[in-house]
Amino acid sequence: MPKRTTITHEPRDLYRRLSRWFAQNARPLPWRGKTDPYEIWISEIMLVQTTGVVAAKRYPRFLKRFPTLQSLARARIDSVMKEWEGLGYYHRARFLHQAARTLMSQHKGVFPSTYDDIRALPGVGDYVAAAIANFSFGARVPAIDANVARVAARIFGITGDVRSSAVRRATYKALEQAMTVGKGSIWTDSLIELGALICSPRNPKCGLCPMQEICRAGTSGKTAEYGLPKPPDQRKTVAVACGIVRRRDGRILIAQRPETGLLPNLWEFPGGKRDGNERLAETCRREIREELGITVNVGERRLIVRHAYSHYTVRLHVFECRYRSGTPKTIGCQRWRWVKPSELQRYAFPKANHAIIEMIQEDCR
């Protein structure tokens, strides 16, 4: 007869299980064990919408480029955006720069130590503020990201869409009651790590989990009913056309996106969304005229790039274009420049444009 277990969520038992497992299984990530709030802040912002594997590669490079709060605040936004290139969700880099300057001007370069003051910084949400408070200042505040939300919902048996406000409130309350003992940094680190290594969204490794005897989802055998969001609606596809606009001297026209909206401050090859059922070559011609006030001859389609965003997918159709007439104007962009193909690497472009740059540089070889 199998041994009967009692499900308990006594804080000391939870903490003992989590901390012991974490000590034996934690991955050696570059930000792990750090307490400096600047370094913690950079890692947490980078990890929002970026996988741990990618962030682990880019984090040391970012800190080498901007080793201190002062160096980040003094930097030009273009330099910060260029260093962020390839990490996606570029508004994070813009908020980092803005917050660094706020810390210098309003906090004399000293990172605030309370959750509320950290939360008030530009671009800092509930999770990031709690994580900084836990790791840098010893607070015990629930820091709930996707991993923690899933793990906690399963341990405490909280049903419903994990992204809903009701489930988030219940999760926060359960963790707040549990985090009355131990170190806040261990709670946060171990829950995140458990979600990353063991308690995955699909097919969690319950047999390896330190919480298997006390997890309500695991003991019920119905883990799929806990800690998951509602299935998303089918992602729509948007057709976009852009042009590699060349001048007679071989220079290529690039434009900088506005400071607000999607992909702020990044440079791109001019173009935009298809209007109805118009021909994609016409989309390219029209968008360049509307964005920069010039006319171009649209030639062959050189490339199709497929890129997925959070709620939709873009099919970017890239056309070879020849500059015809007009003086470029900042109608739908911040700035424009004619650059040599070899100079494209100096500018920060969205990830979808990287394949275009590679193709242009291949043409020059």
C-alpha cells in the first residue's frame, strides 16, 4: 500500500525544499550571486522577453560596454540601441537609458532601495522591482514572472488562466504568506530555476521535483490544468514591403524610426504595410514616398523575411530600388542617411533587417 502523504504549505518546509534543491542544481549564470542593483537591473530587464540562453551571452558584453550607471546615463541613445541590437523589444533599451538618467538627476546616482521607489523608475514593472529589491536589498517581495506564476499556481493549486488578474492576485497572496522566512533572493531564484529546469509548461519532470510530495497539481496528476495561459488566437500575418534604395554613387538610404511606437529609434530600410490588395512593389513605392517624400523605381524582389512578433507575424518583402527624384524629408521618420554598404553595421536595426544587411554585404564581396 503506497505511503499516504500530507500536503502542507508551511513556509519553512517550502523554503527548506526549495533552497536545498537550488543549492544543488542552480545553473552558473553570469548574473547569479550578484547583489549590485545596477547589474541586477540590467539582467532583469534583459531577461524580460529574452531567453536565458541569449541573455547569458549578451549580458557580459553589455556590462563591458556600460560597466556603471554613470556610463549608461552618459551614453548616446544610439549607442545603447546598437548594443541592444538583436535582443528584441527595443523599448526596454530606451527605458534603461531614460531610467539611468533619472537615477543620476533625481537620486544622485544611487539606486533606491525600496520596492516602491524602484517601481517608479521608467520601464520597471512589478516583477523587475521585486527582483531588484530581493536580490540587492534583502527584501521578501513576491517577484512573479512566467516561471514563478506557473510553479506557484501548481504548488498551491490555483486554477485559471495564469495571466489573468484574479490568478495573479491569488498567486501573489499565496507567495506573500509563504515568504515570511528565509532570504527573498533564494525564494525568487529557486522558483525561477524550478520553472526553467523542472516545472515546464508541458510535460514537467515531476519525478525530479523537490515539491512533488506537496504540490497540489503534481499529486493530483493534472499539471496541465494549472499554471498555463489560455490558448492564444491564431496569429495573423502582415505583409510589409521595403526597399534597398540605391543612389548612383552606391550609397543606400536608411531611415530612423520614431521615438515612440514599435521598434523605437531603430534604423531600417524604408517601407511599410501593404494597403489592401495592392501589388507589393506598389506598396514599396508608396511607403517610401509617404515616409521620405521621394520617388524610386522599384526593381526585382530580392528577399522575403519572415519574422514573428508577440501577436502577429510579418512577411517582409525586400525590393531592389533605384533613387529617382526628390530630397528626402523626415515625414514618417526621425532622421535619414545615405550610407555606404560597409557602414550599415554601425547602426542598430531590427532583427528582421539583419538578413537584408547580410545579403547586401554578400553582394559587395
